[in-house]
Amino acid sequence: MPQRSAGLLIHRHTGGVFEFLLVHPGGPFWARKDEGAWSIPKGLIGDNEDELEAAKREVVEELGVAIDGDFQPLGSYRQPGGKIVVAWSVEADVDTNAIKSNMFTLEWPPKSGKMKAFPEVDRAGWFSPAEAGVKILKGQRSMLDDFLERRGAD
């Protein structure tokens, strides 16, 4: 059975345009990647954990803020590696300059025997639909399309 993750497509409506909040993964593997590297806040669903509760927990872990609102099911999306991401959309306004992410440790440089701590998310940003379409991981682009199609927006 493929791994399952849950996440939130957080959006706001400013100046007549939807904007999406995306996060950039921390750590050395993603440091120089931008286009096609960003994601919705998401993470693995724990054993016997409610999918929406997992998505909310992951937002707290990756952004340092709890999101409340009208969570709308968006769908399940198979990623190129086989993982399934279950997503909801929710309207919220988050100060991307104030995010505080959990940390993870990794041997860095490789085979050095030295462990180094990195933030799970090193930055977050608000993007127009066109910008988000370029920034977001290929396997998550259809989330944006589905949201906009349901909203009748562009």
C-alpha cells in the first residue's frame, strides 16, 4: 500500500485574485532548487490518525501556526513516487515572515559522521495561481487546477 500524506492548500483572496501559500523544504538537497520545488504544507498520516487532523498537525509543524476555517475536501493525488496526498483547501491569512518550522537532523556533509539540524520548511510564500503553478511540485499542480476549476477563478 502506498504511503499517504495529508495537507492543506491554504488560500486567500486579495485584490480580486486568489493567492496560494506554498512552503519550500529545508535542508541541503533543496537549498538551490526553486521552480518545481515548493509544496503545500503536508506530511505523513499517522496510524489510525484522521486525515484532516493529520493535515492540520502538519501545518502546525511546518508553519508554527494552527489553521482554523471551512476545510473543503480537494481530493487525493498520486505523486510521481507513488505516495498519495489527500488535500483540503481552506481560506486563511498567514504571515509568511513569522513561520517557525520543526527541525530534522541529517548527516551532513554525507559520510562525514557529523549530524546537522535543518528546518523542515525554510520559507513560505504567497503566490498567484500562475506563479504557484511554476513553483509547486509537479505532482501537486493538479491541486491548484482543481481548486480554481471549482471556484471558477483563474
